[in-house]
Amino acid sequence: MYALRKKSPIVALLLADIHLGVKVPIAREEEPSWFSAMARPWLEVGNLIRDAKKVYGAPPAVLCAGDIFDRWNSPPEMINWALEHLPTMYAIPGNHDLPNHRPELAHRSAYGTLVRAGKIIELDSVAKRIYNLDVYGQPFNDEVPIPLQSDKVVKVLVTHEYLWTAGTGFAGAPRESKLSTVAKKFSGFDVVVVGDNHIGFERRLKGGTFVFNCGALIRRKASEAIHHPRVGLLKMDGTVVIHQLDTSKDKLTREVSLEQEQSEEYRGEVSDFVEGLVGLEADELSFQDAIVREMKARKLSQPVQDILLGAMNANTKDH
């Protein structure tokens, strides 16, 4: 592991799960301007970048662990806003950034547009040297890369996968995604930056690896009212300082039922799945089987699978 020093400048900001979208979430409908609300955390992040640059003499890198957009097919208005307001980031795509969670279709997405525009520098299994950091990326559903061992650099992994600890998982969260169950696969890294779980947490593993689950950068749901959005400040010595963002101006209501929010999610999930279907090689008799295989492969929620199957069955009866 990288040797720690007592005093060290900030060389990277760690964040994830931004979920930019033009549609106002129902729990944030009291906001005078949803775009202004989305801009507030970025103003604070910009201040952190400037303050860190004054100390180190160079701006810290911004490492994002996926889900920059809430919808992979975000409209030009949202893409243009992101180009104007977001800093250049080193990132991986999250499941929301990819059509049907398929990395090979990233070129069709809003995320892909930011990559082509140079706003996003993609991370992968080959380390990118940033200051004294070797930064690796593990995009959604990929394998964990094996880091090159060196005591002269801080080895960082940026990943988008659902991990949970006691008190941070959803009801019935699978044991195979519990951090303590999968901790060994992160050995060799000094810092692991995690996206997907919107409830933030941090843990020091037995081998010394520090796991920072970023949590949601922008609260979108009533259930996230108790969540405190934050970013990690990664110092040159490999330590991470947690900075909680100012949410005092947020207009977030708790008077929204879980059923209402799930209904909104399901509608978006159905729309995204249908729009993301491309290149299914299936004749008329096997088309439904192909759709079912796609739903299972993309891990659609069961209610959404029921909706799609119901629609297909109804269409079959009509004909």
C-alpha cells in the first residue's frame, strides 16, 4: 500500500450518481427551477476545485463512478447543459448511461456524446496516471481489473456496482453484493470509488483498502431526504476526506409515496428498454422469447417485466 504522509494536497474529487434529467422528479416539484437546483452542487464542486488548485498549483482530477445522466437518451437540452456546467471528468458509464445496460451501445447515448466532446475521459482496465495516482475503471458489469503493484503511486479503482453495508442496503438486498462478501476482489487497490447505491458509506477493509461509496450527488426521491450528498477529497497520500455538500436550499418533499415514485421509475424503465432494443435477430415466432431473454439479461425489475409481457400478450390476442 502507498505510504501515508501527515500533510498532503488534494489531487482528486470523488463523486457518482448525478442523474441529470430534464424532467423534475416528483419529490422536487417545489423547486422554482429544476435546472438551477441541479446547478447548485456543481457551483460548490467548482469552489472545491479552485481551493484545491490554490494549494497544489494544479486542479484536482474529478473521478465519477457512473450514472451521469438519469436517462441514456437524454435530449439535446440536457446534454448542452451538461457540457456547460460539468467539469471535465474521468469517468465510467453507469447502468443509466447505457442503452439497456449494453456498453457496446454507449455511442448511442448522451454519455457517449460527452465522451466525443472531450467532457468525459473514459477509464478502463489500463491505468491512467494522474499526478501520483494510477486510476483504473470498471464499467457496469465488467470484471475488476488487476492493478500493477507499486509503492510509489496510489492505486484507485472507479466502479459502478451495487454494494451495501449494514443499514445502507435496500430490503432484501442480495448477500452477494454485500461489501464484506466481495471485499477480497478489491485487494491491491488503495482506494475504491463506488457508484450505484444512492446511500453513501465508507469502509476501511482488512487489507487497508478504503472503499468510498459516493451516494447520490443530487437528491431526487422522498426516501433520500435523510441522505446527505457528499464528495470525497482524495489527497496525494491516499487518504480521503469526506465533504458534505450544502443542501439548505433544496426543496424536497417527503409527501410522496413509494408507489408514486416507483410508478414513475417503471414508466421510464419501460420507455428506455423499448427504445434501446436494437439488432434483435428473431423471427416472428421467436420474438417474444428474444424479448424475454433481453429482459433477463438486462436485469429489468419484475414489475417492468410484467408490464412488457402483458403488453405483448395483449397484442398477440388482438391479432
